[in-house]
Amino acid sequence: MTQEIDNNEKKAERHLRIKEFGEGFSGYEKSLRTWFVAYGIGGLVVFLTQPWLRGKLVDDANSKWIAIFFLSGVAIQVLESILYKAITWYPYYRELENNPCDRRKYRISKWVHKNYWIDFILDLLTLMAFAIATILAYPIIMNKP
């Protein structure tokens, strides 16, 4: 009986740690995604709302690429959010309805969720897109009239 109580306490402690780590991860993930989208949109907003920058951007040969890289970074984050929203829905629905739902979709969602490298690569691609856009935009910003 004492061993069973110890096992239950260990399970409860493990569940609490998992919940705390999950909440921490979720907070950092939301913060990073918000920062990425704000940076990508904000970069373009700065160019479009500052007349002297807007004129220089229009005249610059890299203007198309700057916009493409800023918007690509935002698009990657939006698509990543849609992907992770979809993969978290299947386990949620399965638990909520006590329904096995579509096994293939559940297995795929579980696989994507377990493979953090997908999330990491998409965030790395976003960071690279923003870095390229920033490097291309830097000379325009620094060459003030």
C-alpha cells in the first residue's frame, strides 16, 4: 500500500513538472512567434510610414527582395501556427470526446509534435529571412538624407 502511494505521488509530481515545462515552453513559443511577426510587419511599416525611407526604398534595386524576405518570414510563422494548431487539435478532440478519431491523422499529429526539429527549422528559416531583409535594408536606413 505504501509503495502504491509513493508511485502515485511520483506520478503526480511528474505530471506537475510536465505541466510546468509545457507552460514555460508555450509562453516562450508564443513570445517568439509574436516577436517574429511584429518584426516582419514592423520592418515594412517603418519603410512605408517614413517618407524619406519610402522614397529610398522605391529607388533601391533590392526593394523587391527586402519586401519578399520580410513577408516570407511572416508567412513562415503564420503557416507554422496553422500547422501546430491543426496537430494539437487531434489529440485534444480525442481526449475531449473519448473518440479515437482518424488514427492516421492522430499518428501524424503526434509525430509532428514529437519532432521539435520541424519547429526549430521553421524558426531558423524565419530568422534567416529577417536577417537577409535587415542586411539589405541597412544601407538604405543608414544613408539618411
